[in-house]
Amino acid sequence: MNWLHYLLEANIYLSVFYAAYCLFLNKETYYTLNRVYLLLSCTMAFILPLVQVSALKPAAESAQQTYITIAANSQHGVTLAPVNNQPPVNHFTLQDAILYLYIIGMAVMALLLFIKIGRLIKMTARGNTILNDKYKLIGIESSNTAFSFFNYLFIGTKINGSDTIIRHELVHIKQKHSADIVFMEILRIINWFNPIIYFVQISLKTVHEYIADEQTAARETDAFTYSSFLVANAYGIGGSSVTHSFFNYNLLKKRIIMLNQKRSGNLARLKYLVAVPICAGMLCASTLAFSKNYALVDLAPTHNQPLAAKALITVQKARPQKSNPHLQGAMADQKAPNVPVAPPELNDAAKLPPLPPPALPVSMQADTPIRTTTDAFYKYIAKTVRYPAVEHDEHIGGRVIITFNIVDGKITDPKIVRTLTPAMDGEVLRSVKAFNGSLDLKPGYYSMPLSFTLIDSKDNQVAHLPKATAADNQTPKVDVYITSKLSMSLNEIAVVGYVNN
């Protein structure tokens, strides 16, 4: 549900930006700076969740301990198990319900925006248009309305003092205030569930009116005369919410107060620097407070390995399994091997320097690979499979089963037939595909399970199945690979992560 986490994080940042505006900047008369702050804060709220600073993460998080166990059977490569590649049954989940509800809300808001714009287009076709170099004046018969939208100025024929109103609306047109409103309308479609976005839009339109009033009053006799004109024309008809209407009774009191308010001093401009610590704090929160994998930019990447700092590889002997060439049923789930107890000297993560990813054996780097034993293959997979960071943080574990075909000792056509999470499935598939050795196995189909387990400092298992898998309240079963070909089961590899309580 990364999309939902991203939206929630972005809207939290938007709320913080707007709270700072209300506390520090709302009463200042630097209207252009207020306009810039509101627009940039809306933009930064959606950019900051995609940015992180990995260098801020604690060393223990960037250097996790991972222990890998290979459970070796005495008779590997002979257990027969038909496997099935049937797709998993899809169930309607809470995540699906939230997604559909969000899409419906977006569709409704987008439809309302199209209706508003459509009405404006009809008005341009029905009204009397007077062309001008900078704008188009649309006269509306028998009406006392006045509003603008981009280069179109709509004004009714019953209005008195049309020259003053036109000068006011021309300020909106020249400064492209309509582009700000359309931008906020798009944000409303995306964040329709957040009431803060509606308050931000109202504040931005209010700032637009302050700017137009200030410049219009400068051309009149004085601010008092223009204020009197506003009161005398307070009851005209307003336009659509996507336009700038001269008649707005709700803003009349605020507009008159700001017209006659003493101008803010030069030191008041320092208040706008409040955005700097806010952005810095949000950047730290984006890195430390949110566990995510949708960050696209890392301003200060750490050189430590993000997944495993050190690996402990052990080989355990499991109970021998007898070969049964007539086995036709589904393979029963094998129990995960016992997790090895972490040595005391490995419990302190600060003592473990990060290690680079293990290099391929020489025999696996040659153009003509040398025959490799299955034990070497197990150790290679054990060393190269990493516990995904997100699943490690969320304490997700379980078993993944991969199948592949052996042709002339080479692995071909690897497939995941028992899934866990996309990251875990992809890690196993990546490791098997990267193996370039030649195995001493007979040609045929093979299956190999890998289990991901997390234990704490008291040697208790803390990993759990992902919600999508655990929804049925049962252990997931191995899918059957319907190709009329039997697959031979190899040894199980356990990837064990060590976490703090």
C-alpha cells in the first residue's frame, strides 16, 4: 500500500506547512510572498516524501545482522514432488476497498471541475465579446456579476463603476492568478479526502484578492474611497469557484481590513525563513519516522550495506527423506530448520563493519564454467540472498519455493511457484539467475525452498506471514506445477535475520 503511505505522508507535510502559514504569515502584507509560500508549500509537500538522507539513519539499522542456515538432507535430489503453477485466488481486501473509494472520489471531483469549465466555455459563446490586446471582455446581459478566468473577463451590464472593477480583474489576468486556481483544483482532485487542501485554496484566493485590491486602490484617490466602493458593490453575483469574482461577501470584511492595515516592516520578511527549518525537519522525518521504499532521491546515501552486514553460514543435518518415484500427491510443507543462536560477539552491531556483496567464485566467473557441487551452490545462494529491508523492518517471514530446469548442468527457466512478497520472491529469483556455475545434477526439473525467518536477542522467532497470505488463517500450500513432469526437491536454505527487541 505504498501509494496510500505516500499520500498520507504528503498530506501530513501539507498540514504542517499550512499551520506555519496561519501562525506566522497570514497577517503580513507581503501578499506576493504569501502567494509564493502557499504554492511552493503545496509542491514541496509532495516532493519531500520522495527524498531521504540515508546518512541520518542509525548505524544499527544500516548494518543488520543476518544468519543463514543450510539444512542438508542426506539424500538430496531424489525426493519427487509434482508442483502446480496455478495462480493464487484473489480476495477483496481492505486495501482494495480503500483504493476503489479513493478512485471514486477522484472521479467525482474531476467531473465537477469539467462541469465548471464547461459552463464557462458556454458563457464565452453566448456573451458579447469585445476583443482587446490583453484580454477578452464578455458582456453578460441583464446581470450584475463580474469575474475573470485566465484572459476572459465576464462583466454584467447592470454593474455600476465598471471601470474600477475591470482594473481589479485585470490584475488577476496579468498575474496569471487563474493558473494558481487550476493548480489547486488538481490538488483537490488528488487530495479530496483532506480538508486542509480546501483551506489552502481559500487562503490562496484571498491573497489574490489582496493583491488586486492593493494595486487597484493605488490608482484610486485613496484606500478609503476604494473601500467605500467595495461596500457599495458588496451584493453582486459571484462567479464559479474556479474564477476570481469581484463580488465575494464572505471576504469583504477581510479585504477592507487589509486595505487599511499598516504595511509590514522589512524585518517581517524574515518570517518567511520559517520554511527552511520546516523543510529540514520534514526531510529528517521522511528518513527516520517513515519506513518506506518509494523514496526516489537520496541526498546523502550511506556506504553501508542496507540489508546484511555479516552472514553466519551453518550446515545442519536434517532427517533423511526416502525417495518415492511413485509420489503423485502435493508435497507437504517441510518444517523450517532450527534457527542458530547468535554468537555473543555478534550481538553488538557496532562491532560489525559492513561487508560488500560476496563475489562470485572463480569457477562461476569463467566463460566455460567448471562443474560445481550442490553444496557450493547452496552456499552461493545463502551468501547472495539478502533479507529485504522493508520486510525486515515489518517482521515479515515465510517460505518461498523456486523451481528450475537443469540442462547440461546449467539452471534454466527459474520460476517462483510459492510466493511470499514481491521483494522476497525477486531476491530469490535474482540470486538463482545470477548463478553461473554448472551443477553436478542430472537433467530434469528441481524445486528448492528458501525460508525467511527473524529472531530476536532471546532467540524467539518474530517473523510473521504477510497480511495477504495470512488472511486465510492457514499455512500457505505449495502450488502444483502442472507440466506432467516431476520435480526433485533440493535442500532448504534458511535466511535468518537477527533483530533487536
